[in-house]
Amino acid sequence: WKVKLGDTVTITYEDDAGDSSATHFPFVVRWAPAEIISIYRSHKTKESCERLREKLPKGDTQNGNDADEVMVEIRWLYRRDEVSGAMKKKLNRADSNELEEVFETDIVELVSAETILSPLRLHDVATLSTGPSTIAGMPCIHYHCSRFWSLGRRSFVPSGSADGRLLRGRKYSAHKAALSKLQQIPPSPAKSTASAKKQRKQPEKAPQGTIQSVAISDRSRKKAKTEEQPIILHKTRVSCSDPFHVDVSALKSFYEDIDIIPPFDSYDNRFPAGKSAKMRRGQWKVKLGDTVTITYEDDAGDSSATHFPFVVRWAPAEII
């Protein structure tokens, strides 16, 4: 699973109360929606950063043994019952035919890439509610998002179009200088088609346009998530491609995307992907007697005979 800048994902976290009852289907851990703002790795020495920077034009950019784990800067998306005044009465999802609403925020936090659980899709119109869909065996949660909640102003503010969400998120990044090195702004991560149980303690007002402290959100872990002492809950396997920028003075290398093997152990067994051991660790074990789809060619080579969900001609079969 390739996670890119601007993607919306689900993040696992702990709060001070450690309230396990606050976990939500389709996971078995506490989670919340967020947007990926920046991706980077820290390095132990200036020399290693300089070597990495020199290799960039050659395409030989292995990070070496001195690189720390991958960190992601995220912007939280808040649910309706997490914003004071967003709803006078708690919304009964069982009686609603629309997608649950979340809000963009100006709350940015640093977490380990290991805390990413699954993809998430935002829709800018309140379409009919559906359960989680599936992407490569992972649950994909769908939300309606068309409003922006500013914690600094303690009010809703104009948000603009869904296509501008990526740039809005970067306004609150601590790494604007690094992000400015990107050659071009990637497109919006998802084409737009149109809850925590406890009320959060409202933090003190922060100056407009500043990054909020880690302690601001109830989604923060028991200990502050730092680069030096990240807290890993349900590990995924994370790997990087080539960095688009190396900041020698900050001892950091920045990336447009990372590759993640999903944490299937964190998925609820009621969700189909959570039941299947075939998908564990990104591998699929095919056994005698399994039924599968097989790709093939006939003599005519008729490409019009391909069938969804594949782009090749295929047929069902059993492994003997």
C-alpha cells in the first residue's frame, strides 16, 4: 500500500484514560481520521545527510543504517461529536441515511508511520451512507467533509473546495520549506463525489496559523509522540523510496510517499479482511482445493473479452 502526501488515512492512538470501549469497527484499536501532511526520516549525523543528498541526482539513495524510523506529520479530521457546538443532539447513525460528517481542522501532530491503519475517502457531498469498502484487503472508511473547524478561532471558517484540501493542510506544516522543494503539487488524493465517546477538553486558544501542541488533542498518546521516543502500537512494515529533499541542517530526508504492509491484526474479525489469514503480512497462501481466478489467452486474442475487476481475460478454476 503506497501512502502519499495528501492522502487521508486512519491512525491508531491512545489517550490518557486508555478507554478501550472507544474503539470503533472495523478495527480492534482506538483510531481517528487524519490527513498526511509530510513524511520524513531523521538521521543521526550531518555526514550521512550530505551523502544522501549527493546521491539524489544518481538515484542511489539508500538511507543507510543511521536513519531513524519514518515519521508522518498529520492533520486531524474531527467527528461531529468532537466539536463543541457542531451538533445540539448526538446524531443517531442507525437512523441516518447519510455518510457521517467529519471536519478539516488546523490541528497538526507528529506520529510514527507505524500508526497508520488503512485508507480513508472523503466526499464533499452528503451521499448515502455505506459500510467500509475494501481496498487490497484493507477497510476503507468513507466520510462526508465540507467544513473546516479552527481550534485557534474556536469556530467554523470557510474551507474552500475539496481540491484545495492538500494546500490547506500544508499551511499548518512545520516543514513548509521542505515541501516547497516539490516540483509540482500532486493532485487531490481522492476524487470527491460530491466517535470519540468523550467530549474533548477544550485547550487554550493558540495564535492563528500556528501549529497546535501535541498536548492539545485528546487523540494524543499518553506520552507526547516525539521523534526520539515514538510509541508503536500495532506495527506495520514501512519502507521509503527516494527522498525529494534532504535537509542537512535539520538532519532530515523528506519523501512524497511510503510503502506500507497493512496491520491486518488490527482489523476487526467482523470485517471480511480481518478474518482471512491469507492476507496476513501482505501474502496470499494458495492451497490445494482453493478456488481462484486464472488469466489466459485464446487463439483469437480478443481483448474485448476482458472482465471487471481485471484488465485481462480470466476464468474461474479450482486448484487440484
